Amino acid sequence: MEIKIIEKKENPLLNRTEIKFECEYPTEGTPTILDVKHKLVALEDSSNDLLVVDSMKPSYGVPTAFGLAKIYDSTESLAKIETKSVIAKNEEPEEEPEEEAKDAE
């Protein structure tokens, strides 16, 4: 998966940077939002808690998707501005406790 940043715009009113990106994935299926988020965090040298991928739309018949990500100045700004659904789809899944310890009894 390769991500190219198309446009980067500062939005001081909402304390964030808005990033329009193109994601190419020629040898694999459409990446998940979390996969794209992790790649953008690495590209932008940002914190995982401050970046959200707002939307990602795959192109029909081409292994390419276009999307919008936002990097906030603080977690308070992110929580105040973003909708619950956007925050939920950008959350890391919780690790489940291992069941092997119960099976050993």
C-alpha cells in the first residue's frame, strides 16, 4: 500500500490540519481505515491519538482509494469536534484476554 498526499491545509479555526490523500494498493485488497491511519501517522510523524481518517472512497475497477484525514492539535479538540461514528471507526480494537489459561484448568 502506498499513500500519496494530494493536499494539506491548515484549519486554525478548528485547530487541525486537513489532508486529502490517495491510497494505491495494487497487490492487495482495499486496506482498512486503521491500516491507512497507521501509515498516515508514520508519514506525518503524528500521534495515533490526534489523527483520524474521516472518509475513504475506493475507485471502481482501480486499486485506488481517495480519502480525507485530519490531524488535531489536542485530544480535547478532536473529542469536541468529531462525530462519535468517526471516532469509533478510528479506535484501536481492544485486545481480548487469552482463553488458554481457562482451558488449562
